[in-house]
Amino acid sequence: MRAIVLSIGDEVLAGDCVDTNASWLCSRLAACGIKVEVVHQLPDDRNAVASTLREAAARVELVVSTGGLGLTPDDLTREAMADAFDDGRIVRDSDAVDWIRERLAGRGMGMSDLQAAMARRPAQAECLRNPVGTAPILRRQVGSCTVWSLPGPPVEVHSTFDTHVAPSLPEAGSIVSREVRCCGIIEAEASPLLGELLDRDRPIQVGTRVSRGVFIVTVHESGPDADALLDEIRGRLRPWAFGTEGEQPAHDVARMLIERSQSLATAESCTGGGIGSSLVDVPGSSSWYRGGVVAYSNEMKQQWLSVAPDRFSSDGPGAVSAEVAMEMADGVRSATGSDWGLSVTGIAGPEGGTDEKPVGTVWFGVASVEARTARRFQFPGDRTAVRSRSVLIALQCLRMAMLGERSTMTWECS
């Protein structure tokens, strides 16, 4: 079964709100085994909505729209549906009037004429009760296509879809979305490594995207051939590839520490505890994460991490340096008795940069019996971007050290 999703509302096109309804519906439909062919974002324009509904119903077996079922003059979806399929004829649904009156009475309110008008429907459409709101939803069969119109508020979209739309769909296996997630590599660097795997004429297509600093390769298939393809992708993107759907570098760090019966501690400056937060997001982290020190000032670095005072003198390397990063990693490892120490020190901005060390300069240190390394990066973006990228790259530096790898990552300085 194929579907088209419509998001209706001037506020969507004006950028006043994020269209979370469309992405949620696409995910739920994929879970039901239904392929969404296209998503339309439409203004509150009766003619535009009517023509799009008509064209969509002629093309696929399922159309789901959201928005435009309220009681204000810009809510025109029911009129547009009537124009598209019922020659503009609209009738009043007495059962729907009772539902609205009952819902409002439960809130201690009476029903106005405007609220009662939400019980109007296209002549051949059906009104169905809204489980959480007042506006009834609409269903209209158009040949082999079922057209659903849901209210716009996300909580009502979720409830009405799960209550009415999902149970009406034919049983089918879900459309799987399987991922290989990478950090420290961008599309321009990964594409040549993937090579012919990205060709669009292959039996199993491979998609790519970037989300919050993570490069993601996606395969929408299951079975032995898809398994082999995913293994090939992981091999080509090693050591940047760290995990699968929903995972962050911290998850792979956790797996390796558990396999080795080892522990980790962190020392953070510019990330302010962000690395530790990412680590404790992984369930069971108390078995391998000893804890961390957030040492923002030079005095704290000396007192709690045993960084040498002369590192901060006028002729020393300064707080943002390989020397300080390594001594922070050594210090937190020693203080906590951990197998691994991970540190970060940098200039997140907007102030504090120099010609030698501009804003975005960040040093990472990794210390253990097995490996000792310091790596420098120059991150673009504002303070938030520098700090979020630092969290990801810190854990990727640790992963690579644990793997015995030293592959260059994006934004790394030679």
C-alpha cells in the first residue's frame, strides 16, 4: 500500500511551527508496512487543498491529512474535501454534535454555534469521534483510496491515528530502517569510500544523511542480502562507524569497556559535564563509568586533576594544550582508579580566542596503560555547536584509542 501525507496550515509554511506531524505519520505508516510516496505542506487555501486531495486520491491507496478542522475561518479542510469529492456539499452530523456537546460538558462548558459547526462533514464522508479533542475526524472512501483528515495538534494526531487509522490498515510487515552511524567523517569523505554501493540502480538502495554531527547510512531492507550489505558498509567506514539505530559513540564505548571488564573516568572543561551526561544515558553505566570532574578554572585543574601549575604560566602551553589535556586525563584516571581517563579542554567562544588558538580550538586527551594520545580539533559554529561536537568527538577519540586506530577525523588539525 502507498500513501501521501498532507500537512495543512499557514503556520507550517510561515515557519511558525515545526511540522512534527508529517515525520511522526511517516514513521507510523512505515511501521505498518506502508510506503509514503510524498509529503505535501499546504497553506490554508481551499482550492489548493481540494486539488491536492483530488490528485493524491487518484494516485495512492491512502491519504492522511492533518490540520484545518478547527472552528476559525482559516480552517477549511472539510470544505476542501467536499469540493474535491462531493461537489461542495456539506451536511451536519447529528452524532458528531452530540460528541462535541458531551466533550465540552465534561469540561464544564456549554457548546457554542462555532463549536457545533465542527460537526459538519462532506456529504459522503464519515465523522469519527476524537478521543482527546473536540473536532471529529473525517474519513472518505474515494474509489480504492481511503482519505483521512485528522486535527492538527500533535497529541490529537497521535491519538486519532492510533484509534481509527491504524486499526483500519491491512496487516503487513513493517518497512525496516537499518542504520550504520558514524562520527568524525562527513559525506564528502564517506561517499568515495562507499563508492558503487551508493548507485541508485542497485537492487538494495543505500541512503545517507547527517543529523546532529552524526553521518548516517540507511538501508530500508531486511534479510541476508541486506545483512551482507550492512557488513560491507561497516567495513568500508571503519573506524568511524560506531553503532546502529538510535546509538551514540557512548554505546560502543560501553560495549568495549564491558567486554574488557574495564572502567572509565572523565575530566571536562569546555563541555561542562556533557561527556559524562552522554555516558550515563547508556543503561547500566554505573558498572563501568566511575565518574567525572568538571574543572573549568585553572585552579580546579591543578587541585583536582594534578595539572602542573607551570602549564598556565606566561611561558607555558596554556589551558588549551596537549600537555594540559594529557595531564587532565592522567589525573582523573589516577584519582578514580580507572582503566581509562578521557579529557577535553577548549575554547567554545564567543570570546577567549587568539590568533594561535581561535574559538573552536579543542584538545582531547586519552590515557591508559594501553594508549596515550592527545588530539587537536578546530570546530566551526557557535558555542553550542562547538560544545556538542566536542562531546561526540571526545568519545570517538576514546573509541579509536581503544581500537588501536589513529584515523584522521573531520576538523582535526595535523
